[in-house]
Amino acid sequence: MKSQALVPRSISAHANSVRRIQPSRWIVPVDVAELWRYRDLAWFFVLRDLKTRYRQTYLGASWAVLRPVMTIVVFSLIFGGLANITTDANVPYALWVTPAVLLFGYVSSALTGMTASLITNSQLITKVYFPRLYVPISPGLTPIADFILGLLVLLGLFAYFHRAPSWHIIFLPAFLLLAVLIVTGVGLWLSAYTARYRDMVVGVPFLVQVWQYATPVIYPVSLVPQRYHWLLDLNPLTAVATGFRWCLLGLPIGSPLGLATSVCIGVGATASGLFVFRRTERLMVDML
């Protein structure tokens, strides 16, 4: 009885169910009903990652605030000071750059965790059965807690510069959801290929850094020549970065085409990533 108390209800209720093992087709459908039955497992994975994220660190969860602060200070000194990059609507550079810094703090942590998730949980994957999709999805959700704590830095900057957030802040969860959708799609592709090629684990931090410089994080869109704006519109995180600034600082929301492209890429990447991951799942145990 004591051991059953540790098992999620949605899992224990189906512990004695019969599962048919058969050859998979080229396109393996996503079993939504099974994901719903094991829904408590996703919550347990997220809680586990939250508890172990800053375990045995002296500063603990304070790193969620210190990391964006140090990034903002470096960007402000180099790009806002030495490079003298001007921002939109004369917003102080430190305040202007913070929403995008918080965005890429989430992107970096989520993609790094999702890419290495299968390797990190290989001992669990090879011993018991559960929906493998929850393995990469949970590290994509855990950094949201760091993002929320990072908003304290932004509140401190608002107080320092005697400014107030825009009323558009009520739309911030929608743009955060868009960022999660994009990162989940990319992360599912990366995690699926990591099961076969471990190069992804090494290359993802570099790719995230390149992605950051390809996104208007340290420079405004207005500094990019008009003939190259279509490239920014193809970058799905451009709309998210400008959307964060619209929500928090009241700056222009940016190109409607870029926003539509971002939504389409997010939905397409997530949908295709689900099927690619499911296709890899049948050989996952052997490859790990």
C-alpha cells in the first residue's frame, strides 16, 4: 500500500492493462489517449527537474535572477555603451534588451535540456515502459519557472528607470506559449536525432548562440536594412522577441507577416516533431 501511494493515479489505474506489441508503420500516430492516461507522469518529471535543477548549489534558485542580470550588464556595456546601439522610442538599452534576454534564457535552457533528455534518462527508458514523449517535453517546460523568476529583474529595471509596464502585459502568456510551441517543435526534432547522433548535444549551445544573434535581441529591427527584413520574418523568434517588447514596453508589435510565419512554423515544427519522435521511439531502446 505504501508503494502504491507513490504511483500517479492515472498510471496505477492502468497498470494491469494489456498492451499489444506489433510492427510500426512508417508514420506512427501520436496516441493522445495514452498521453492523457499518463498525464501525471509529466507533472512528476517537471517536479523532479525543478528539484534537481539547483541542487547542491550555494546560491540555489538565485541563479535564475543572476544569469540574466549578468547578461544584461554585459550587453549594456558592450552594445549599449561601446557600440552605442540606439533603441526604439528612446527606451534605456538595459530595459529594452531585457525581454529578449529572458526569452533566450528560456530557449537556451529548454533546447539544451530537451536535446540531452534521452541520454539523461536512458536508464529509465531502457527498463520500464511509459510514453517517451514526456522525456523531452518536461525539460522544455521546466525553464518556464526560471523565466518567471527572471521577470523580477525586469520589475527592478522598471523601478530604477521610473517606468511602468505597458497594459499589453496581459498578452505576455500568449507570446510565451508561442515560444514554448516553437522550442518544443525544435527540441523534439533534436532529441529524436540525439538518440542516433550524439553530436547534437555538443552542437546545440553553439546553434542557440547563432540563433540569438540572428534574432533582434541586441539590436532593433530598425537597424536592419529593409531588403533583409524578410529574413527576420522567417526567423520564428523574431516575432516572439518583438512581441515580448510590445507586451512589456509598449513598443511596436512588428510585422504581421512575421507573426503569422512564427505561428505557422511553431505549429508545423511541433506537429512534425511529434511524428519524427514517435518514428524514432521504436528503435530508441536499442540506440540508447
